[in-house]
Amino acid sequence: MSGGGLRIVVVDDHTVMRAGVVALLSAGSGIDVVGEAGDGRAALDLVERYDPDVALVDLRMPVLDGVATTTEIVARFPRTRVLILTTYDTDAEIERGVEAGAIGYLLKDTTREQLVDAIHAAARGETVLAPRVAERLVARMRQPVQVPLTAREADVLNAVADGLTNAEIGRRLVIAEATVKTHLLRLFAKLDVNDRTRAVVVAMERGLLRRP
């Protein structure tokens, strides 16, 4: 199966998809597919047997999923780079893959040329991200750091959302009105706002405040 090019294994539980990837890489790519697997456990056996340059791994698989497979390969076979190829582009999936140690994250709508270039780049140790994935990661990094509210701050903010004045909040929570003001000032600082209404809106947008 080897012709002197980069050695890779293709790991995907969908037989047709796996065959399609192998076919795409079969000619003129400088890439030799030395093994195929339909689950993560079989993939680890292939990596141990063939010592490939790159493992092309799907995320959702039986026995051992792509994240667990990536973690194992990175820990046990550090020479092999893991390049995830999947249909899933949610923030959670991307973060799980990257945190597991994958050097790249591609989506299955990538072109043959892009896939070939990505495999070669991964083998050189370069990070490879599908444009849509890169955009999501950048957007995620630009989001404000979430600062959790204390239980009392959440109580105060809920009372504000109910339309209560500072004095009424104090009576509801059995605290001094001055203490209510202190909590509000801390809330404004955490949420980077200047008024009560905006504090409620921003907290709800960030999922820090739940309302019925």
C-alpha cells in the first residue's frame, strides 16, 4: 500500500465516506493510505502497527470516539499528527477536538486539494483549520470572559428584573439598602454596564440569569 509518500490512516465509521476519502487521496497526492479503521480502538491498533505521519480521524465513532482516539494517539504515539475530519462544527465539538490535541480540524465539505494540502501541512506540524472552524474559534476568543455571579448577586439581579427598588430588594432579601447598592456596583463591573436594565439584559444574554 505504500509508495514512498506521507503515510496516513483513515478512521471513519461510515464505510462509503471512508472509501471516498481513500479514493480522493489515491493518485498524485504524495500520500499513501496505509490503513483504514471504522472505530477508534481499531485506529489505535493501526497507528501502533504502521506508525503513520498523520491519522485522519472522524469525531463520532463507536467503541472509542474521535476525541478519545485523539487523546490516546497524542499520548502514546506523539510522532503521529491527528487531523480531524468531520461534519460537526459546533463550538463544543471544535473545542473538544482541539483540546484533545488534534493539530487540525477540517469539515467534510472540504475539497480534495484542500484536504491534500492540509495533510501535508499537518505532517509538517502546522495547525490546519477549516475557514468556518477558524472563524468560530476567533469569535469564541473575542467573547467577553464569563465572570460568574454569586448567589446573592443573582438574587439582587432577579429582584431588579422584577422591577423592585433598592429598598424593596433590601426588604425581600433582608439586607440593608446600602448592601444592595454594593451588590449592584459589583454587578455593573462584572457585566461592564452602567445601569440596572442593561445589567439584566446582558446577564440574560450570557446565560448568567435565568428567568421563568
